[in-house]
Amino acid sequence: MEGLTAYCFALRRMCEILEPSLVTLKNGRKAVRGKAKDAPQYTIFRIVSESEAKQVESRFS
């Protein structure tokens, strides 16, 4: 997992996630939420697997 990326609908392309934080959705799944690197006014998120969630938690917390 080099850099976290997610699709930004406003920019219509993949962007790197700045200031990533791990969140839990209502259904119990894990996701990473942060700002788009190319346009920080937009918030983007990406649903991740349990193994990716553990990597994000250890890396950015």
C-alpha cells in the first residue's frame, strides 16, 4: 500500500488522500476519509478491507 488513492467525483479522477483517517460505516465496514490532494476543498473516501484498515491504522495513527 504505497499511497492511498480514491476516486474524486468532482474532479472525475483518482487523487491521493491527504490527512487520512479511518472511519467505520453504519454497516461495520472500514473506510478511509480525507482531503483530495489536487483540490483540498473536496472530501473523498475509500472503503478498505480489514487488512488495509490495519495498515492504515498503524501507519497514520
